[in-house]
Amino acid sequence: MGPTRQIAELIQQTEYKDILPEVAHQAKLLMLDTLGCALAGYTLAEEEVGWALQYVRGQKAAGPATVFCDGARTSAANAALANGVMVHTIDFDDTHMGSIAHLGAALLATTLAVGEERRASGQEVIAAFILGFDLGARLGRSVMPSHYKYWHPTATLGGIAAAAAAAKLMGQDADQIEQVIGLAADAASGMRYGIEHGDFSKTLHPGFAAMKAVVFSELVGLGASGPKAFLEYPSGFCHAFSSQPNLEALVKNLGGHYEIMEDSIKSFPSIQCSHTSVTAALQLARRYQIKPEDVKEIDIVQTATVPGQGCNYAPCTPLAARLSTPFCVALAVSDGEVSLQKFTPQRIQDAKLKELMNKIKIRGSEEMKQQYPETIAAVVKLSTLDGNTYTATQIYPKGDPRNRLSDQEIKDKFTSLARLTLGQDRVARLIDQVLRLEGLTDLQALTGLTKKA
């Protein structure tokens, strides 16, 4: 039995009762965090979200699935598209470092949309979310690191993860799940251009991944066929999307360990590779009361990544700025914080901030990559005009599984994000509903609260 079939059978056979409570709890925290990103994106990225909403409204497709914030009820595929886009607009959603993917965006959009359409219980949604995440993360481990040279894993892996979750919620058998996985893998797409330039293509990736996941699972449910054993097929996903695929990673400890426990929940609204550098820069600026005008040079040595990742020295949009380590580090030193409210057109064009960015040098270290393979560690040396040099090292960013955010910190993050769109009463009720999701029999009790009053 090949890896694709083994995974499909596990997905079919595994139910909520088979999953450890701590794994289910971690899934709920991730779902809460992901939903918070969507609620903030609705307000902070109004134009980008508006494009997706206009498209969905134009389809005139009635259905039971809820579009976050807007409150429209439409088909599961349309809701998944809009909600997946909404989550990823502000780049504050999770990162699974083993696959370098934001898997929560497509998974939340898909599981809630299909869950509403199928009248699934909260327990069924949690199980599907965990199982889909596990597939996406394992697949990432099998195709990395070469996969990341050209592809955006949030799109490629997220679509396959979401398709498996949708098939699970639709009650499909192992044979159907295997074919849904095959169709999603066959249609996987999404390039790294959006990461490097911060354009709308990056934001679209989890939306289209979620939408396609719904379409493929529905087609197979109607009797359509799809590829089998496609992940390991000689010209299938793993071999086509990686120069050195590791098929053993697909099934290693399958069912014994869930990859959702290895996920990172972001503490800064910026590209994951900037987080340790930002943390170290903040420490130095605060400890030694360093002002931007005091800085001679900031030298950053970090775990080697794809050349040029996060090194945009001339971001033109808020999203591009969030994907720029020089901008984020300059912001940390200049303003003493890196928060969503700082990523404005005005700050992006600030001459003093640009001057500070040009004093930042970033070098990748292969030695650090070998020493810390699943984090982007950073050593920041800040030299001042008076001849002093200060150094700080940060190995694991806050939110990493080895440096976790507490439950309360995740709730606080959700509150700060959700309050940008919703009133405090709804925010508190949403936290309660998500963290008690296993007790819900009607998802409308949760999704209905996302509507902006």
C-alpha cells in the first residue's frame, strides 16, 4: 500500500474521539487565531477583500455557507474562496516551518464552509482540520527544501490539505479521499512571486486553494474519478514539485504524531523569517535606548533561506512591507514596536525609515541552517555612530512550538484583531464558541457571530 492510500485510509478511519485532547485544543487555538486574521483583514485590507467579495456576490450562488464579516450566505466553494482570501490579507496567520506554509487559512475557510453545507458537528470540523493539516505538513516535509525555490507552499500544500479535510467532512471513503487528494495535487499551483513582491496573487493563494478543495471533493462525490497513488507516482506531485522528494516523510509515525503540534502562531504581523531579527532588534533598541539617528549599521546573520527572501528594500504596499525584513527591523528600532497599525502608506514612504533600512545588511548562514533546521534563528549586531556595537541572538521566535504563545496571549491577539471589525461582546462570544467548538452541533452559532453589525 502506497503513502497516498495509507493517508487516505487514516483520514477516513480517524474520528474526533481518536484524537488526544491536547491536539484538539491546539487545533482550536489555531482556528481562533486564523479567524482573528480574517476579521482584521476585512477592515485593514478593505480593497483586497472587496475584490473577492464582489466576485462572490457576482456569482449569485445561494447556499448555506457564511462569508465572514459580510454575512452573505452562499455556496461552500464561494465562501471558501472569500474567507481564504480574507485570512491571508495581513500575513499574520500561522506558519508550519517544516513546510514553510500557512496551512490554517485554506483549512479554516474550507472546513467551516463545507461544515455548514453538510451540517457537520464541531467535533467533525476539528477532526477534519487536524487531519487535513497533517497531510499538508507531511507533504511539505517530503518536498522541502527544493519545493520552496519556485512555489508558494501556502497554495500548493494548502490546497491538498484542504481537499482532504473537505473529503473527510463529506463522509467520503478511502478510495474517494485518495482521488480527491490526487485531483488537488494535480491542480496544485501558486508561485513565489507574490512573496517577493507583496502583490494580490499571494493573498489569493489560500482562497483558491480552499475553493478548489471544495470543488474537487464535490466532483468526486458526484462520481468523478481522480488520480490514485498520485503523491508518490513517478511523475506525480512529490517528484514533480521537488528535486529530492522524501516519500518516507509522508507516513513516518502516521497517526502517532500530528503535525499541528509543530505549528507556529505568529506574534508579529510580518513574514516569519523576520521574527527573530525583529525580536533581537527590539531588545537592543529598548535595552540601550538606541534611536534611529544613533545607528551606523545593523548586521543580521540568520538561518539561510531562499536567496532574497524577505530582503525587499523598497516595499510599495503594506503587504510588501510586511514581507520585508529590512522594513520590519527598521520599524522595530524606530518605533519600538511592530504592529499592524504601523504598516501604512505613510510609513512606507517615510524618508528616515528608508534611510535606516539602507543601513541594514542581511546574510544567510548555512551553519545556522544545519544547527537550527526548523527555525530561522538570527544574530543581530547593531553598531552606533559613537563606536559601540551591541549584539542580540534569538533562536526561536515567540509563537514557535519551542517558544509557544500562551492560551491567554492567543486570546489577546484574537481580541486585538477582531475588535478592528466587531464589537467587544461578539469578540468575547466568538472566543467562547471556538474554544468550545467540540460541543457545537450547529456551526451557525459560530459563523453567525462573525457578521459585522
